Amino acid sequence: MDIVYLLFTCTTKKTRDVHYQSLLRGYFDELTSTLRALGCDPEEVVSWSVFQDQLKSHGRFGIGMALVTTPLFLADSSEVPANIDELMENGNSNLVDIFSSVNTKKLDEVKERISDGLFDSIQLGYL
């Protein structure tokens, strides 16, 4: 979920088209290296095929979070509500409402990122 969220929040379709698989492989290789350093056998914890299965079963949650937060990540700091930290920390506010209250001048880019993200997530079997 975390890698899907990161890649769909921080990359464009063009970047994913060229580098998505190598970024996933780099993430996986770093994960297995860390597991080895901790004294684990990575194959016993997570194999490449299990990792791929997990992307398909849990990737939709990363996609969902990425799509909701895209307006915030593309906004200039002046376009974000000044009390956003307070709203998020007090737990009384709906995150979708908070993120949709961001009025960014980059609305066309937000729409493109969201539609591209949906398209790619369907192509990858996450949705």
C-alpha cells in the first residue's frame, strides 16, 4: 500500500510508463536487503510473487489515498487551509473534506493526475 501510494502521489503517468516496474523492483530489492541485514531470509518473509500479489490486493488502498491527496500535493502552500494540521490532528474532520477544500490553481493538472492514476491502476489490476 505504501509504495503504491508513494508512486501514484509523486509520479506522473509519463514517469510510471517508463519507470514503474524498475521503481517497484528497487523498492523490493531494498526491502529484501534490509530483511537480510536484520537476519531474516527474505524468501521466507516475502517473495517477488507474494509482493506482486500484495500490490494487487492492497494497491487499491494506496490508489485511493493518492487520489484523495493529489490536490493537496499539487497545491501551493498559499492554497492550503492555514489550519490543516489542526484539522487533521483533532480527528473530528473528514479527510476527504479537508483535502477537497484545497483550492489549487492547478485544477487541470489535478484532474489529469487523477484520471491517469485511475487508468494506470486499472491497467495494473489494482482496481
